[in-house]
Amino acid sequence: MKNRHILVVEDDANIRRGVTDILESEGYEVTPARDGAEGLKLYRQGGHDLVLLDLMMPEMNGYDVCREIRKRSPQVPILILSAKSEEVDKVVGLEIGADDYITKPFGVRELLARVSAALRRARVGDDAGTVTLPDEFQFGTVTVRPRKFEANRGTEIIPLTPRELKLIEIFHSKPDEALTRDYLLDNAWGIDYMGTTRTLDQHIAQLRKKIEAEGDEPYILTVHGVGYRYKPTV
């Protein structure tokens, strides 16, 4: 199998070179980009299996780059690298479609583990994807169309990230069953995921905003001290 190709978009030359060297030493093919505009241009040329993306950059920030990549590629893993550690920045990054958030400074082992795990999850998605799901199914009050990575409520189209779709798939397969946070993390992120349950909570919060309309009875319920439960609508 060909070496996996990673795009590193980072304006700090020292960090960019360091990350590139680390990844190349592990056998990855790496394309570095010095700012957001260059990163997006390179990504559009195709062939990248994963994107490591800084947030605060000249020309075009990481948020905008992430949005543009997601329009083109719903499934490619995007890992945000940033010194910004505030909660709101993590939420925004996840909301626009990033798969994970790595706060600088980070260790070599952590970086490699997260990259490897994200690529494995993507490979499983390539092999299995959402083919086991019907072309469309009801989830609460929305109709989910897995192959399009979207849901709709009437004429409203709701785009879904791969992680959001995976969570919907898990909930849909186990209605009315209390699922622990560890179970959801293991099945949506993989058993080797190194993040915290807070990442899951942030994804659930964003998913609720997207698919639970104002006035709806909530159908992704919090089970305090355990995790979450999907309550199908009648």
C-alpha cells in the first residue's frame, strides 16, 4: 500500500519543519504549507489522506481552510494544531468539521498516535463506510442520507460531518439503550483515541443543535453519570 500523504498547514517555520521531519521519519509522505491560502491550494490538487491544520495563520485562517476542505471532502481527517486552548476555540473547530484538536505544545508520541488513529479510522470508513445503512432513515424528526453526509427536515438541508454521522449510526443501531461515554468514544473515535470525554460532549452538543429543532422533544438524552441515550420519536 502506498505511503499515506499528509498535508501540514502551519505558518511557524520551526513547527512546520519539526512536524514534517517527525512524520517523514515514520514513512509518511508530507506536503508542507506555510499559510492557509497555500494549504488550501495544495489540498485542491488532491491526493491527501489527512490534514494537520494550524488555526491562527496569515492570508487565510485555519477555520476558513477547514470549512472549504469540508465542502470538498466530507471524510478526510482534519486534526487542528493550535496554541489556543480555550473551550470556545475547540468547540468552533469541532463544529466546522475538524475530527480532533491537539493543543501546542504536544509530544512526538502523542502526535504520531493521533495521526495513526485518525488514518485507521478513515481506512475503516473507506472499507465499510456507511454501506450498512439504508440510503435514508429517520432519526428523530430528521431524515438522514448517509451517502450524502446530510440530513433534512422538510426543505432544510443539514450537513453532517463524518463524526456526527458515525454517532447517529451508533444511536440509531441501539435505540433506547443507555450508552456510556467510553462506549461511544471507542466506537466513534476508536479504542486508541487519546482524547477526553469532553470531546464527545462537544460533538453531541453540536449534533443536537443541528438536528433537534426548537420546540422538538429532545431525542438525544443525557444519562447522568453514564453517557447518552437515543429516544426515537413516536
